[in-house]
Amino acid sequence: MQPSPELEQHLEKYGVVTRDPASEQYFSAIVNIAINEYHISVKDIAEKCSCSFPTVERWAKGISAPAVQMRPFVLEWLVERM
């Protein structure tokens, strides 16, 4: 998945160095960008991913991330909405 120019600007703004979808830093930044820049609600993300509201908040804070196998699904869903 190649970030769009607009998403690339947000990634730079958030200080993301890597573009590796398996990276927890990249994943956390995408979640933050989705919530803060594109106004995708934590509730919508939680419902789509079948997880709790606090889980999505932990993803956004970089405290945790879903299993590496699940990340591409979540990233694709988020990026499609940005």
C-alpha cells in the first residue's frame, strides 16, 4: 500500500519514519491520522475490527497493536476512508 500524497504529508507531520505496514509506529500513526485528521470515530473503528473502544485507543497511543496478520485489513479499511 503506497500512501497518497495527502497521507504522506500527515505521516511526516506525525513524525513517522517508516512506511512498513508491519511497524507498530506506522500502524499507530495511521490510526491517529484516521481519528484526528479524517474524523473516523474510535467507535466505528472498534466496531469494524470487533474490538473494544479502549483497544483502539491503545492502538492510537502506540501501547499495543493488533496481530501482524490483522494489520493489513485494518490499515486498508482505514486508508479507504481517508
